[in-house]
Amino acid sequence: MTRDQKNQAIAELTEMLNASKVIYLADASGMNAEATSKLRRECFKRKVSMQVVKNTLLQKAMERAEGVDYSGLFVALKGNTAVLTAEAGNVPAKLIKEFRKGGDKPVLKGAFVEESVYIGDNQLEALCNIKSRNELIGDIVALLQSPAKNVVSALQSGKHTIAGLVKTLQEKAN
């Protein structure tokens, strides 16, 4: 690669890093062409971008990224590296976990999700359990609706009690 090509690649990687808040680093080396194609198709279906990169170029792009400190991921930049980016924090983790049911690759090297760094394949389960933005919004809406539902049901069940009480008091008065 010429210096201009390297600078162009670094600029493209920096742009990709600036555009995404969810970045996974995986090792997909040793996978045959069929398995690699299948992994790329699964990524496409789930709106996950996958790109194999050179570690030195990725590290330089991470150093140039604006407002984000990726230095915690530098230790994972060894060997073959595939960068997976997505909108939701848990989608790439679930994809890797499901894909590995048929083998032992890809291996999670590290992840940067919503300003948190995860290093090592042992973090895969924790990353799978991260809730997406839409899931969190759904949980909040459910929590907000719960007290209102309780009040409404109490009022609805109370109307029969109040009516019975009024009827009893009226009968006693007569």
C-alpha cells in the first residue's frame, strides 16, 4: 500500500468510527469461504457492517476519532481483525453467539458499546444481555403505565364497593 492509500483507508475508518457508537472486534481467521460468506449474509440481514482491517490502520483511525477514547481496545489489535458496527449494542454479540453454534469462529476480541470497553471472548454473554435503545424505551413505557393501570383498576373495582356501601347505609336508614 502506498502512503496515500493508507491515509485514505485511515480516513475511511475514522469516518466509520465517528458514525458508530457500537464497535466489535472479532477474529474470523481460519474460516473457509463458505462460512465467511454465510457470516457476511447474516451481518447484512441484521444490518451489521463487517469489514476486515489492518490493525495498525485501525489503531491510527481510533486515535484520530473525535471525542471518543478507544485506547482500551488497543490490546485487542493483534492477529486478524474484523470490525463489526451496528446501531444496537447487542446485535453483533447475538450474531456471533448464534453463528458459533456451528463452530468456534468468529472469536470476540473486544467491543466498544456506548462508551464502555469489553475485552475478551468471555464478555460475549454480557454483551448479549445489553438491551437495545428500543428495548429500554419499551421497559420505561411499561413501568410508567403500571401505576396508572393500578389506579384505574382500583377505581373500577371500588365503584362496586362504594355502591354496595351506599346501598347498605340507605337500607339501615330506612
